[in-house]
Amino acid sequence: MDHVVAGGDALVLMPTGGGKSLCYQVPALVRPGVGVVVSPLIALMQNQVDALSALGVRAGFLNSTQYPDERRMVEQQFIAGELDLLYLAPERLRLDSTAALLDRGKIALFAIDEAHCVSQWGHDFRPDYLELSMLHERWPDVPRIALTATATEKTRDEIIQRLDLGAARRFVASFDRPNIQYRIEPKNSPQRQLLDFIRTEHAGAAGIVYCLSRNSVERTAAFLVENGIAAVPYHAGLDNRTRAENQSRFLREEGLIVVATIAFGMGIDKPDVRFVAHLDLPKSIEGYYQETGRAGRDGMPSTAWMVYGLNDVVQQRKMIESSEGDAAHRRQLQLHLDAMLALCETVSCRRTRLLGYFGEPGQSCGNCDTCLTPPETWDGTVPAQKVLSTVLRLDRERGQRFGAGQIIDILLGKKNPKVLQHDHHELTVFGIGTDLRDTEWRGVVRQLLAAGMLAVHGEYGVLTLTEASSEVLFDGRAVSMRREPERAAKPARAARASKAAAAEMAASDVPVFDKLREWRAATAKEQGVPAYVVFHDATLREIAASKPSGLAGLGAINGIGENKLNKYGEQVLEVLADA
């Protein structure tokens, strides 16, 4: 903040919920003029402005959702210096009329939020961000601060280069979110696994479920509703009104689950999301970190839970092979996926591997599944050779290529119609794999794919050998593997985050906390804002515990500034008296 207040440029990397917004909000209040914030999602600008207004900050936005009169009023406020912060989408900055407007006012700073969107190798690439170097060209004396929660060293360099931030000072905080428990389980019946996870660990809590396709989103949301779980879908195929309504409900209602594609969530400022679940494998660690980071912004125990299986690996490999772009682009996508697969298959601490990807050293955390229930490893060299031999014989002897299912059926000696149709029961490898179960063979194939010892080609996901396959088949390379569990074991100390608030309070404080939440919900509904805009749960817990008898005591509680004390103080004291 000191650096930007003094007029310096900055690149800021902080985890989700780490206070990035303060790094430009405070300097915008201190410096003369208006802080102009470039934000990628217009759907969230109203919520950002509502939250700031509740704190007494003069904030506004300009985007396509406004009526002309509303836009003119905000423009007049900007020119008159009656705003502290003005939010704009990157595409609006490309308009000559917007640049002309900014020329007529005093600009305190430019804040470029979600700056990783400038990276073409990133997971949320936005072409409009490439034009933002014009800020320095047109307003060279205005400091710029670029902020993101997700960027490797390469992405940071690209942000600096593309935004012309060569002289910017870099501020990099720890990427660690110790309150999030990372867990990855074998996928067998993902919807049922999700339902069990929610019911046993996060009943009645807000959460986000990510799926790869729109159809999967719709099916999963319907499945949860059928089973008594409040859930709504969110994806780019929904009409704008439905999508906006579902997002608004998620922000305003407590205990709602949104099932979404990755189109959802950037910039979501809901602090009490207790879990983020992935039913399909993310394409990169950057995407995974960004998405899981939407859980537990209030610092309370939360869960990043994912199910992962062989089909995820096959599907992602196929998508890369058929993706648009040149060979270099596909190689980059492959590197992203390889890192994600390494996180899934690791037998060491997941948090350490996650932090290591972003260049941060770490120690075993004691709060991920591999720390809580360390997986077994076993010598998978012989099973690996059996799989690779089967693929080799199909290709060399018969000029055929098949997917994982056929390979496993051959190894298990199954004389099903497809095996008999192609005379695969005559192969020398037929039935040599009866020492392992079907699920164990699927684990072997998955881990070979993850390690690059098998490859996937074509529309039907056929398996082919790689250079590394020869090392295993002919050069004596050993293969160590994770043992596939009979059933995914829950960590012994699995967080029950939805009950965490009550668990951290004395029993006598819980009814008071519940009364305060009821009051907050009614107040938020009356004002048409999310509940957290009124007060965060952490503030309500502190009020319930300390039970102040007057405004002075109430004002000393974290999260209650002068503006909120004047606005809500008497009402809170009345709730306390009644409780």
C-alpha cells in the first residue's frame, strides 16, 4: 500500500481471501482522485459496489447492465470527483468514449484485477486484457497495480511484459491456505460420492461443485435437488437472466450449492463457501487452485474435494490432442495437465506439491488426505509390463488399437462379444492379469497415462506406446504405484466445516449466534444484498461470544467500523438483549 500510495507500480500475488482488494482500495482512498478498477466480470460489479458502499466508500461502476441515466449519473460523479472507486470491464476501456471520460477526471490509480487473464497460457485468458498496456501509454503518471491469486513464475513474467509493468515492484505472499483440506478420491459413482460427502460433512452449507460439461452440470444439480439438497446450475448455455438469478441466489442465500462449469466463480466474494468439489479433473493446477480458493475465504475450516479416475485422464488427453493451436500450444497444455496429474497421483503431501508448483517451499501439512491417511505404494512393474505388452501385441501383431476397457478385458480373460469378435482370446496375453481386480487394472492404466508411459490418441481414446513404454518393457525401468483402496477412506481428522462455527463457540453462545444470523438474513433480504455485506460470520461469532452491552463495546469488535456501527449498532444490541 505504501508503495502504491507513493506512486509506484506493483504486481501483487496473494491467495484468494488474502486481502488483495485492500492493496488498491486503501491507496485509492489516500491518493487524490478516483481509483479505476479493471474487473473481468460485470455480473459481480454490483456486489462489489454494494459491499464498499456498506463500508462508507463511494463506489460506482460502468457496464452494459445499466440504463443510460444510471451511466450518466456515475460519469458525472467521476468527473466531479465524488467517487473513491470506479469499476470497469476491460472491453469498456477499449471504447474511445471511456478513455475520453477518464481524461476529464482525476485518476488516483489503475488496478488490474485477475491479472492472470492477460496470459495466453493461463486458465482464464481474456483477449481484452492484452490491450491494457494502453493505460501506461495514455496515462504514464498514474500508478498501476496488477493483482492475481494464481500465477507461476512464467505467468508473472508474462503479466509484466504484456501490461508494460517492467519497473513494477513484485509483492508475493504465501500461496498457502491452511484452512482448506485437500482431498482426492478414486471416482466410481461420482454423484453418489458427492451426495455422501455433502450429507456427512457439509449438510446445510454453501458449496460449489465443478463439472466439465454443461450436461453434467444440469444432471448433477437435478440429482442433488431430487435428494433434498438445495442446488442450482450455472453454465454458459443458460440464458443471461437465469444465470444472473442463480448467481445472485448463491451470493444472497445461505446453504445453497451451485453446480457449475469453470464459467462460474471468478471474483466471487462469498466468504462462507464451506467446500469446493470437482467431479471432473481440472485442466491445470492454476485452475484448480483458483477454483478451490473460493472455499473458506473467512478462514474457517473448508474442504477442496475431488473424485478422479481413468476416464478423466483419457478425456483430458483427447481434448489436448484435438485442441486448436500449434504444437507449442498443445505442449503447454500437456505440461499443465502433467502437473495436475502429478498432484493427483502423489503419495506425498498434496499441499507441499501444490505450493511447490508456484515456487514456494512447504512441509507436510497434516491437513490433506495423503498426510491424514498416507497411501500405500507397491511395485507395479510387472502389471505395467502386462498392460504395455498387450498394447504392443495388438498394434504389432494385428494392426489394431483399442481403449483401456478392451485392454483390461483381455488381461482379465473375459470372453465377451467384443473380445471374441476380434479373436483377442487367442492372444498370448489373454487372461494373464487375473491376479488384479478390474478397479486395480484401471488404476494401473491411469497411472501409466499420468506418468507418460502410455498415450491416448484419436476420437475413441485408443492407447498407444511412448518412448517411456520401451524403458519399462525392455530396459528394466521400475514402476512404483499408488495402491487402489477398496473404498476411499475418510481422513481420520476430516474437518466438519459446516459445524465449525458452533464447535468453536461455547454452548451458551450458539443460540445467540443463531439469532444474529436470523437478523442478518432478514436485514440483507430487505436491503437486497448478500448476507456477508451486512456482517461476516466471524464478526457475528465474536459478538455472540463477547455480548457487548453498548455501542462502545460493539465498535471494538473486528469487522464493525464506524459506518456499520452507526447503521446497525442499535439493531444488534436489541437482538442481543432479546437473545
